[in-house]
Amino acid sequence: MTDARDNPAPPDAHGAASDETAVNELKEGYGRIRQELAKAIVGQEEALEQLLVCLFARGHCLLVGVPGLAKTLMISSLARCLSLSFSRIQFTPDLMPADITGTEVIQEDRATGLRAFQFLRGPVFAHVILADEINRTPPKTQAALLEAMQERQVTAGGTRHPLDEPFFVLATQNPIEQEGTYPLPEAQLDRFMFMVRIDYPASDEELQIMKLTTAGVQPDLARVMGGEEILNLQRLVRRVPITDDLIRYAIRLARATRVGKDEAPDYIRKYLQWGAGPRACQFLILGAKARAVLRGRRHVAPEDLHAMALPVLRHRILTNFTAEAEGVTPDDLIAKLLADVPVYDRSPANG
């Protein structure tokens, strides 16, 4: 569960007029970012929107898709559009935690001859981190990202080193090749706000990809937004209002996935082994707030929560053997819950 440290500094008292201006600026900036990304990325509209929602909600994102679907290009292009520093970490079986976080080395002061430990920062000290094929490295190295993702700091030799803000981890993994991989533990999966599925392009999109990638022309992406602007907009997202009814709806969606609870329908009890925890509710609400602002609204609507349900919940529910045998996926169950769970609960207990 997130705590007070996950919240940025309190917003300045600008008032409603200032927030309205900021919302309009974010909507315009979002449009410009999408225009720039379209120079390098063909299609993948939903995935790009989810990436940006995750960024402005101050979360981290796990991208899942077969090789060759431009996951790495998508992330590096996003960093270029946002004027942010970028590090790519290729996860391999021999990667050590210090290769990610950095290490202490002995340095000698030539003037005095004294020797002292000095911390050399690793590639995690950047604004945008691409953790490529994160499931190819052992759990010990995977866990090196845990503190960075949750606490936004690295501890080495008893000293805490804060990470640069904004800090955004995007990890990729290949869903079809499991030999020689180390599945992410549930605790680390839960640190990712979204799991975004990258699918094959449509036929006309693939034609454009072939033209773009075989012409020998490198797209020049303009810088649209800087780090300080992103931090201000992340604070704005937290101030977006949401009604108690919609908060209760997010809670009902999460509670409906919990097998041992009365709220769980029969098909959830049949097909799920484990359901979503409270962090899912938090990320549903934050994602809905960010999506609303990106679309130029200063309030959350039910469709915002609907759009966030799949990326937030799909990696937080665990199907059982019955579901696997019958070909029932987490996405199938989430779609059914969205159809069955009412947005507004008019039962006497809830008024």
C-alpha cells in the first residue's frame, strides 16, 4: 500500500482558475507528445495513452509483448519527447544488484594521500529507466529495483541516495519464452501501476511501419515538456476531484476479485486463486484522475475508471488451474466484472 512518501509535495494554493489553465496546458502538451511519438511509433494508441497516464500519475509500468513490437523504441522515444535523462538496463542472468544501483569504490585524494569510499551512481539514477526483459535476471537482482521504485532512493553502505525526479520505471518482458526466466514475484508485480499489453499492429499500420523503418530516415523528435513541468502536472493530477460514489465503485471492483469475500461472484470463486489488494484501488483512482486531465476534464467520470481497470487489475489477480484449463484469462474476468458491477450502488446500506 502506498504511504505519504508516495505523494508529491503539497500543491500551491493557485485556485480553480490556475488549475483550469494547468489542465488545458496538460491537454495541449499531451496532444503535442502524441504528435511527436507518431513520428517514430505507428499505431499503439491505447498503449501510448496508458504510458502517459502512468507517468503523470507518478507510477511505474510493465510492458508485455512478443519481440519486435517496438517496446524499447516506444520508451526511448517518450524520454526524448519529455527532455528526460534515459537509461537502458538489459537484464541478464549474470546481472548483479550493484550493476543497477551503483557501488562504493575506494578513491585516493592525491593531495593528502587519504583513501575513502565514494559512491559511483549506477544506471538507475536517471529520469526514465528501461528495464529490458526484467524476467531474465534472478530475483536478487530484480529486488534491487524494489527500493528504487517504492522509496525513490538507493541505499549503499548505510547511506541513502535520492533518485532524480521525476522517476519512471518501464520494464518489458516476453510472454512466450519462459525457459531461463525468473517470473516476477507478486510483491514486485504489485509495484507496477500498470501492466500494458502490446499487441500486433493492424495490416495498414504494418505497411506504414515497413515504409518508416526501411527508408533510412531517422525521425527528429521535438522536446515537448521538461522535468519541472512534469512534476507540477503530477501534483495537479492529485488535486483532481472524484466523487465518493466513484471511489466506492473502484473499491467494489477490487473487492469483487477477492475469492474469500462475499462480494466475489461465483465465476470469480471458480476461476481465481487470488484477488487484488488495496493498492489496486489507489491506482484505479489515480489513473482515472490522470486520464481525465489528459482529456481536458477537471473531474473523474465512470469511463475513466473503466479504461484503467484492465492495466491496473490484470497483473494483480491470479487465475487457478480451472481457468487455465478452460482458457479463461484475467482480462476475460475483468471485462465480465465491468459488465456486472454497477457504477452506483443503490442498496440501502449505501444510500
